[in-house]
Amino acid sequence: METNRENQLAEALARATSRHLGRAVRVEALEHLSGGASRETWAFDAVDPDGVLPLILRRDPESEADVPDDALGERMDRATEYAVIAAAAAAGVLVPKPCFLLRPADGAGTGFVMERVPGETIARRILRDDAYRDAHGVMAAQCGRILVGIHAIDRVRLPALPVLSAAAQIAMYRGILDDFGVAHPGFEFGLRWLGRNRPAGRPDDRLVHGDFRNGNIVVGAEGVRAALDWELAHLGDPIEDLGWLCVKAWRFGAAPPVGGFGDRDDLVAGYEAAGGGPVAAELLRYWEVFGTMKWGVICLMQAFKHLRGAHRSVELAAIGRRAAETEYDLLNLIG
């Protein structure tokens, strides 16, 4: 049965890709990639007599195409994500080149196709394999420079995105916790701390990637090659992205605070040297606390998606179990 579904998807992608390229191609080496609890990612090759074009399909899972996520109201649709990636590519940000949106008549689901950037995306391999060991020394500064490019993208280039200030997000996540009806004192304490220490006078009109971290970047021996997974992009305080990159969950057991591969000083130095403006240590710490709280609530959201039957998944249930670990991290971070 699974083979039949994959064959049907391959045929649909061949039709859609042929239309986009203006020449007949066949699809080979179709592979459902691991990772990503909310969206499907497929690698495939578009092949014709002239050569091979490596591509990526990103689409909504068929089983939950019409089920909204709780984060940020609803996660953005694939057409909006495609438009954000296209704007980033046009601005010179390191992203996979967007190719085309799928049409309903294609029969391949709801999503888009982009060129495949060679490299590694599995965080534990990036941190443990010898092939990327030399890259660790430069990746934090590279991430800082990439984030400057993201935050500098003109709003005119972008589709309509939600404006999510610190205050708006605190209220949103408090509402999500209340909806679960389960006591989590650590997260409640964290939300109260965030409300009392909210930085004043911060911008809320810059493009924020929203999920820039180890696991959502493509890495080669020389360092970071591309930023992936833009579905949480919004307008807000740009330092939110730096704090999210420093959250303990994205270190995957390694010691360095920036994604398990680098130091905060290198991240900030790269950001400031590229024109991102000064980053105060307390501001970075605030958004790291915020990111830790956010990840913990997202763990609960994934669990309740499973428990409430929106999408039955052992993976989502397992992610939910990490909420207690994150609650502990949050309390330690606040001190």
C-alpha cells in the first residue's frame, strides 16, 4: 500500500515538475525524509536526458491537511511559507531556491517544491560526526550573519504575516496553557517572569524566522549552507531568533550554548559585525528564557494533538513527555 502511494506521488510530481520546467522529466529516488513532526519533507530527483535536478517537496501531511495547529493561532499555509522563502532568496539569504507551488490538480497534496541543498540537517550528526567538526568553530558567527540578512528583509517583499510582540506571545501561550486544563507551575512562573521583565522600546516589525536552530539548517564541512522550515515566520523583535538558537533543547546533549556547536559571544559578534546592531546580554537572556518557555508549551501542544485525536502519533506523544524536562530547564535558567 505504501509503495502504491509513493508511486502515485512520484507520478504527480513528475507531471508538476515537467510543467514547471517546460520539458518532460521523470521522478527518481523519491524518499520520505525523517524529522519534522508537523510537515512532510520528500527528496526526489527530476531526471531527463540532460541530467538530474535534485529537489525537495515540502507539504502538509494528508492525514491532517485540514487540522489547524495551535501555535501562533494556525501555522502558516504552504503558499505563504513559499512566498517568505522566495522573499528571503531574493534578498540574498542562504535558503534553498524555491521552484513552484503545487496546484490542486497535481494530486500531490498541498505544498511546494524547492531545489535541494546538499549537506546534513540531522542535528546529532552535525554535532558528532568528524566531517563537521571544523565547522563548529565558525557556525555561531555564520548564524549571526544569516540572521542579520533575515531581519533586514523589507516588509514590502513579504506576504502578510502576524505581528507577535513579546506581550502578544506571552498572552497567547498563557491562553494555550489555560486551554489544556493541566497545572504546570514552572511554565506559569516563567510566563509571570517574562511579563515582569519584558524589555521596553523593542521593535516588533522585523521579519523573525521563528524556528532558526540546529536541525533547521543545512550544514557542510565549511559551515551553514541554508536556513530551512519557515512556517513560524512572523514580525517581531529580531533578538527572538538569537535567543531561540540558544535554547538548551537545540544543543542535543552537547555543551556549547549556541546549537551545541558555538558560544554566545561568537553569535553576537557575528550578528553585530554584519550590521545587526548591539545585542545586550540581558536581552539575549530574556529571549532565551522566552524560547525555553515556548518550547515547553509546544511540547504540550504536540502531546495534546495526539491525546485529543487530531493526529495520533507516538512521536508527538514522546515530544509531549519532554515538557517536564523543559520546565526544569526554564526554572534553572531563571534562577
